[in-house]
Amino acid sequence: MLHATYFRGKTMSQFQEKVFAACAKKEALFDESLGRYALRSMLAGAYLTMSTAVGIIGADVIATGIPALSRFVFAFIFAIGLVFVLIFNGELATSNMMFLTSGAYYGKIKWSKVCTILLYCTFFNFVGALILAWFFNQSFSFQHLTDKSFLVTAVSTKLGKTDWMNFTEGITANMFVNIAILGYMLLKEESAKIFIALSAIFMFVFLINEHLIANFASFMLLGFNGVRDAVDNFTLANILRQWIVVFFGNWIGGGIFIGLAYSWLNKTKTPHID
């Protein structure tokens, strides 16, 4: 359906309207108050850490009776964290990769500003994850993790992947994430919005694909816990290697495979728009 708004003399699609509005909002928030933008970014990292923490304990509990369901339980609970981010307007770096890259393609924001906002948002996503991970590790549940915990297995698996695996899985993970963001953005019915968000996030987590902010959460939850010694490759150099590779994979997946793809598809004279 066409809308009565225009860009360069042409009717804009709903996708273009949402991208332009998001870029304008994010740039305005960033320019007005770095402190407020930092806090919104910290909250996004915190929300994903909250769902990660609950998912870890849920996976460990179900494993005592039905081990095969551990991954299913973790993936489902983790997905709720993104719904928190969407409802409560957190600033998540991996969704900003889509919005800001699309905005730069349309000339609504400068590439230099895109890079600045993304790096700033990523750093404070990490700070939010770091703080919540410390708090959870003061709790009863995290005082009783063992070297058999789902968290130990998950982090060990992630840090054991090659750079190529981390890169390609970073691409696919953020394609899933931004499918969730697009669905939440374009759908009208609230129940449909939540379903598309939960289902898309569940899929990438169940596949153990790599999402940078999710990795901030799981790695920091392990880092503050004594069972980190059970993961031989849990070293600063290996962690930074993994995060850097995943960052670029996520940007390509969200920014190019989803953001630029739909930006180009919607730059058309036909009514086949989103």
C-alpha cells in the first residue's frame, strides 16, 4: 500500500518511512545527549543479559530430566530479551547496523556518523551486559554453576570456532535478528509482532549462530563466575578475536544482506514495495 509521503519526488514505501524516522531519531538522540544514548544502549545490553541468565539456569534445570531440551529452553527464553529491547526502546548495535546502513544508502545520515554511533552503541551494550553479568553472579543460582553447566558448554563452543565460522555465523545470526526487527516494524497486530520477533531470534540461537551482544552477555556471565576455569580457551586474546570477527559478520548480515537489500528493493517505481 502506498503512503502519501515522498522522497526525492517519489512515494515512499513503509520500509523507507520507518528507516528514515529511525535514523532521524537515533541521530537526534545521539547529538542531544550522549549520556541518554549511552543509557539506552546499556539497557539493551542488560535486557539480553537478563534473558541469557534465565535461559542458562532454565537449560541447566531441564537438563537434569530431559537433556535434549536444554538448547530448546535456552533459545526460547533468550528470545524474550529482544522483545524487551523492542518494547522498551533500547539501542541495540546489531539492529542499528540495518537502520543506519540503510539510512546512509539513502543519504539520510553520513557514513562517518554511522560508524561513530555504531561503535558508541556497541561499547555501551557491552557495559550494560557487564554490569548485569556481575549482578547475576552475586545470586544464588549462579553461585551453584558447575563445569557441566550449559554456559560452560556454550562459551567453550563459541570460542572454539574458526574465524570463518564466526564470520559466516555472524552474518546469518544478524539476518535473523533483523528479520525480527523488520517484522516488528512492518506488522500491525501486536501478537504477530511478538511472534515474528520470538521465532526469528529462537532460530539463530538454536543454531548457535554468533550475535555480538548475546556473546557479551554469555561471556561476561562466565567471566565473573568461578567455572570459567573449565573453559581452557577463555582468554582475553581469544575473546577479542571472536568479538571482532563477529562484529563485522553481524554488520554484513544486518547492514548489507537485510538493510541494503531491502533499501534497493524499495527504490523502485513499481508498487512492489514493503
